[in-house]
Amino acid sequence: MAPTREPGSGGGAGLDALDHGILKVLHRDPRAPFAEVATAVGAHERTVARRLERMTADGRVAFVAALVPEYRYEGVTAEVAVRCAPGRVHEVALNLAALEETRSVEVATGALDVFVELHAPDHDALLTLVDTVIGRLDGVVDIHSAVVLRLLLTASDWAPYDDEPTDVRRHAVEGTALPEPPAVDELDRRLVELLRRDARMSTTRLARELSVGETTARRRLARLMGSHVLHLRLHADPAVLGYPVEARFRLGVPHSGLAPAIRLLAGEPALRHLVVTSGSTSLLGYSSHRDTRDFREFADRVLGRLEGVTSTETALLMRTYKRAGFASVRG
């Protein structure tokens, strides 16, 4: 894999070296105790707690906890491009970000499109959402949708502080299948909901809220965290971590060329999202970079080496309205 370079100590959004040190530890283990983080960064526990509180209070950092429906074969995920009338892009993007079903909403260079990732319970619900909800928004001119057939990489597999790939990325690079997802029951779902409210909630409190023994709560948590179906992670916009340039690309790759293309792309640490979709452009990916030169080098080194590609479309994100379910821009 290409090397991952450390974010600049003064880089993203006014963070200093201590902030980055704290985030580095929490990126690896979002539930790491403050004492452990303090030891790793050489600061007092109160300082670490105060720094993290400041970063979460102003919205630069959050914690995400959710079961990944794609890995559990639940519902349908779609990538939707919404063509807007001139002068209506911002309004449409805000309305799309307000929908509970949308995970991400962004505007990129190119046509007057707003790009949306959404999740629906089934194909009927997807059709209703696309046609009768999104299609009726003021300012929407046209809609193009593609269903996600295979989830390969997510933001949880983007590791700006580490060279070591996640297990999911390693499987993608090696071209091997992920393990079968563990069974998830109602107790697991309640546990995840508690973590969604407070990802760093103590095991003692988790057990109390679930009305189970602490050993049971700890075992359930360890089983879920050890699998790929639970995403429990530190969330921050790439720009906050020193990667302000984000790119979106769609590639037309014939089925016979998918496997080598996926292995090559997955080996690039800059990639933070990669899916196989329906439609003529079968691969959709996102990458994060320190500057436009970094992106250009990535495009030459990676996209230029892919064989059998029938079409390539790249764009740079201009504004992100929603990411991982968090609204980034408000009216």
C-alpha cells in the first residue's frame, strides 16, 4: 500500500500537535480511557478531556456508532445524482440533507448536481423516496439513481494517522470475502442504540441501561466491535484532519476487470469510500487529499493505471451538506 503521511501538526481547522495526538489514539480506539490517551500523548487526563470536549462541542469531532446494513444484507442503499435548476442547488441540498433517509449530501464540480447517498427499507420504499419525495422538491430537474451492489470501503477504513490497513481494507486488497456477519439480536441493537447516544459510555452504565450483568455487556460489545458490522469510530471531516481536498470518481469497468481494479484502488490509503453500483459506471469512490497536487498525483498513479476502464469521471467536492448522517451545512 502507498504510505499514509501524518497530518500536519498545525493543519486541519486550527488543531495543534496535541489535538492530533489525541485524535490519533481515539481513531484507533474510540473508547480508550482518558488515562490511556493521556499516557500516549504525554498530557494530563484533564487536559485530554478538556481538549476533546472542545473539539466535540464545536462540531469538529463526533463519535459514530451504527450497525452497517449493507454488511447485514438489510434494505437497499442507493447513490443518487439530483440535477438542479440554476440558482437552486443550495436550497435542494439543504432539503435533501434534512431527510432522515439520506446519509450524505454534497455538491461537486461539474454539472448542477447534488450527490446523495441514501438507505431505504426496500426497493418500493426507494422508488417512493426518489419519485414522490425527492422528485417533488422545488428546484429538482432530473434524477439518476444507482443501487449499491457491494460495499467495499467506508470512512471507517480511512486511516489518516496509520499505515496499517483495516481488516476490511485488507480483504479488499487481497480480493477475499469478508467473514459472515455475526447474528444480531434485540439486545445487540439496544446496545448499539446506547452507543449511538454516547459511544464512550462506560461498560458499567451500558450494563445498567440494558439490565444485564457487566460481563454480558462487555462480551456483547467485544463481539460486535471485533466484527465489521458495527462501525464505532471517531468522525471528523477530512479537512479537520488536514485533508481539505476531496474527490469523487466514477469508473466504467467491465465485470471481467472489476476484481483487479478493486484490489488496486483499495490499496490506496487516500480512498475513504468505494462501492460497486448498478449502471454503466460500476465503481464509485471518494478520496481525500492534502491539496490538489496530491489529488493529481493520485489520479496519475492510480486512475491512470487501471486497465479496461471504459469511462472515467472525476470531480472535486465543493461543499458537503451531510456526512455520516451529520448535517454539515445549515440554512
